[in-house]
Amino acid sequence: MKNIVDIYDLFIFDLDDTLVITEKYHYEAWLNIIRNNIDVNFYFDYSIYCSIFHSNKIDNIKKYLKNELDIEDVESIIKEKNKYYLNLIQENKDKLKLIDGVLELLTNIINNNKKFIIVSNSTEQNVAFFCELFPILNKCSKKYDGKLLNYKKPDPRSYIKVIEEFPNSKIVGFEDSITGIHAMANVKDIDTIFINNKDYFHYDYIIKNYNIKLTIENYNIFICI
């Protein structure tokens, strides 16, 4: 297989479960926040969580909180969850890991004078935390966090913005969820790589309904031996 770094000029990475293994901390945060605000006995397993909180529908989380859980002040609940999540990852920072093979891929990108960027719906504080914990992430050319993006994923305009700011580049992007895949795969100038495994709730739907360049479980396939 040809070295991917020889093919592309710009590499786009989502953050959660695309660079760093984190999604189960988001799950734990949402589960606890809902229990604290709605019902101490509330429960959904991880797969059901992904079916609801990962979506190709814009503002799906807000709609779920309001329409299904009868939460009126949705913005406050989201802020509370973000705070809980940040505390959770700070408490567990020694357990956090990069996705297998991504350190080697990023090093290869940097050594070949290519560019990579981070595009995440996550908060500015979360992105900053991970960049401090894993210094190689700070070598990206730009970080797009939830505050910087005018249109969050799954809105494709989040990636159209990237295309406009990095013109004349051959671009490949990595996304792990249907939310990100929907945003990225609907932008024709980005080759989309889906990184996840077959246990992911939306896996089959993504494979059948989106133009995916490649599907991988980790980045080891790109390590040059």
C-alpha cells in the first residue's frame, strides 16, 4: 500500500475516538447528568447511547433532551455535562490513550512537512486539555473546536469552512461517528476514512449510505515498516 503521507497534503482528524479514546467518558458523563437531573434509576447501555447521541440530524442531542426527557433548560444541562466530562477526563488522565498507530502517523505527517488539523465539536477547554496531555497534537496547523465552528457537525459547513481555509490541498479526513461522517462525506473535496469497529451502532448504515474511501479500526495500517 502506498504511503498515505505521499498522497495527501492535509490530514483532518476528529478528536474523540479518532485521536484519543474518550467516547465512553462522554457516555458516563451523560448517564450521570441525566440521573442527577431526571431519574436516579435512568440507564441506557453504550450502544443505545450511540444510537441517540450520535446522529446525522442537526441538534439531535438538544431535541432528545427536550422532547424525550422533558428538560426545559437544555443549554444548562449541556454545560453541566461538559463540566462533568472535563472533570472526569482530568481525574482519569493517566488512563487516557491515543488510538493505536496515530502517534506514528502524526509523526510521519510532521516529518514530511505535511499538515494536520483537528476538527471537533468538543469544547475549547477539552481540546486544550488533550493537546497538553499529548503534546504532538499541539503541532497541528489549526484546531477547530465547538466555539470556533459556526456550524457544528453533522452540518457539512463545518468542513466546507476547512476547505475554504486550506485551498488547493489534497485532503483526507478521519471520523469515527455518524455525526462526523455525515459532515465530512458530504464534502466532495475530502476523502473520508471511517475509523471504528463493527460493534458500533451505526457501522452498517455508514458503510451502506456514505462515500467512504477506507474503513479502519486503528492507524497501524499506515505505519511504514
